[in-house]
Amino acid sequence: MDEIIEGFKKVSIAAVSDAMDRLGINGTCKGIFPINFGHKMVGRAFTVKYLPVRKEKGNVGDFIDDVQPGSVVVLDNEGRTDCTVWGDILTSVAHMKGIEGTVINGVCRDIHYSLEVNYPIFSKGRFIRTGKDRVEAAAYNIAVSIGNVQVKSGDIIYGTDDGVLVIHKEHEEAILAIAQSIEEKEEGIRKFVMEGMPLKLAREKYGYHQLQTKQE
């Protein structure tokens, strides 16, 4: 069992985002949104870099056979929205294998099927046109870019209805510890407010307005 992954599953994505702010680490993927709601996706990245095709066309999706259960597939199609790099066949294989979800710097299609099997996908949107003969999977498990954030193989990807965070492997323990501390303090605030304390006083007691402030 990956104890770090299990730890992140127990804290909110908001607490993790605040912890990263405190450490001065950018991990928020701008412009990447969930296709279907109600998921908490946490897993380590399997990255794929797409490039426009050359004369000799390459494959677009055979990598899925090498992705381990619990991983998050991270596809960098350079933000293209004119052709897809994920559809129903990939969704069916990923769902069958127990892959945690998919994040795309680009678009997907066959949304009906991901909704039917309740498979998490986060992307810039959806578009019907195939990526076959337009792009190719050029490299695997290298550094890629998602929403202006670098992702390396093994980084933790955390996605919910609020969006997607990239938690860099070299900082994951520090981020988790701070996120746990933030969440404990926010729970304390809620407890005191429910017992009748004014919110302003409860926030002052726990230093609410400095929880995410960058450390110098």
C-alpha cells in the first residue's frame, strides 16, 4: 500500500492547495475540468506526450497496456482542442484495469461511456474529431505539461469537482503534513462555531487567515 496516497485521500483538495501555497509551490492545473462529477481521484502519474504526426504515422493509445492499477493517466496533447486523444475504448480498458482516472491537456470524446461506467476524466473539454492521423504518442513517462504545471512520472495527481492538482514527488511528504495540519485547524474552527463561538473569534483562535500564507 502507498501510505502517502492513502494520506492524501483523507484530506481535502482545498487543504492540499493551501499547503502548496504555504510552500510556494504551483500545482494548480488551470483550465482543466472534470467531465463527470462526484469523484476523488488520487494516484501516481503515468505520463504520455503527444506530438503532431509525421509522414510515418505512430500509435495513439497502445500505452494503456502498461499502466498499472491505481495510476492516473496524464496525456499532454499540448492543449489542442481540434482532435481527441481519449475515447470509449481507452475508457473501457482503463475502467477494467482499475486505473484511477485520466487527465488531458487537450480534449476527449465518447463522454456518454465515461458517464455510464463512472470513470473520472479531467480535460480542457470534449470534441468529436479523432486524433488518429493527426497526433501520435511520442514518449512515455517523461516530464509533460498540464495546465501550465509540469508533471513527471510518479508525481501524485489529485482531482475532484474543484479541479486538478499536481503534487510533485520530491515535496509530497511536506505537502501532506501541512495539509493535515490545515485540515485539523479548520475542523477546530467548525467545532467551536457549532458550539456557539462567533466565526471571527474561531478563525482568530486558529490563525485561519495565515493558514495558506507563504513561508519566508
